[in-house]
Amino acid sequence: MPEGLRKKSFPFTFTGTPSVKNTIEAIGIPQAEVDLVLVDGTSVNFDFLLKGGEQVSVYPVFESLDISPLVRLRPKPLRNTKFVVDVNLGKLAQKLRLLGFDTLYRNDYADEELVAISLAEKRTILTRDIGVLKHSAVKHGYWLRTDDPKKQLTEVVGRLQLQNNFRPFTRCSACNGTLAEVDKNEVRKKVPEDTFTTYNEFWKCKGCGHIYWEGTHFKKILKWIEGLK
């Protein structure tokens, strides 16, 4: 939705009896970003046909609010928020994993594969390609407006209201595997000697085996996470 049209009423001209889906996409809103449509105060689905003169209200995905008693578009929002991330968003994927979100990423996903994974595993698609979200099968997705990697995480966290769902340092930022604390002696030959001597707590990725510890960068990362809330 263009910035100047958000949170306000405006006229929209059309011919014939277009569906709600076709109308909102003509305005520039991917249907995958919509969780609730009201026509004259009543919730309708995407196939509802407009005749003209109706008051249409379109609302985004409510990840922090269950609106299932009202919505007729699709099953209720995904409370266990999981993502599948498009090919050009690798840095975003790593940051989401650092915050604890189950995030799949490869640099060679085809659009059809993104959609298939999203449907099969109930994952929200994150993409810079609005065309992906216009696929009729897509149920949950978000089109990132900014191409600045430093701003993309802030955009996703704010737009999907993820601030209360952070579980930092529970996933591997490299492979998305979950982390488990391990005995210090288990990592003796897997970390530098000075690291082994200095630190007593270590975590291992169940997927790739990478070892983590609260190094000198730990407080800086905590401060960065607090800044996202």
C-alpha cells in the first residue's frame, strides 16, 4: 500500500464486478499480507464480488492478535512464526535465526519452491519480489519494502509485531539448527585454547555441530536485540 493511502479512506474506481482479491492487488496490496477484509462492516473472503459503493476495509496480518472469530480469508495467523526466505535475503535470514526464529534459506530457491515450502510447513514467505506473493496458493507472506539489509530486520519485526517472540541464542545462525548446552570437556579440541580456558559454558548446534559461547561480542548483541524491541 502506498504510504499516502494507509490508515485512511480513499475512492477507488473499477469496472464490472471484480473480486476483493483482484481489487486489493490492483491497489498494490499482495493478498498474502491481508488477514481481514470487511465490506460494509462484514468479514468477507477474497472471492467476494464488489458491485460499487461499498466501504471496504483491509487489514494486515495480526501475528499478535487472534482475529479468527472475525476472519473468513484463511486459517488464523501463524502463532508459531516460522519463515522461508527468498534468495536475496540471506543476511535477514541469519539475523532472524539469531533472534530464535525458525528460518529456512537457500540462495537458489525457485518461486514455486518457496510457495510449496510455505504451504507444506506453514511458513511465512519473506521476499522482495511482490510477484511471489501474488501466487494464488500463498497463504502467509510479507513483501519487504526496503532493500537495505540493515533496515530489513527492523521492518519485519515491526510489521509482524515479533518483539515479544524473541528467543535469542537458541538457533544456529548458519544452518538454522537448534542449540543445546554441552559439557565443556566435549569442546576442548573444537575451540581455541584461550577460549576453552576463559569460558565455562558452551552450546552446540544439533544440525551442523558449530560451537557457540558468550564471547566478547555477546553484550553488544544483547544491546542490539534490546534496540529492536
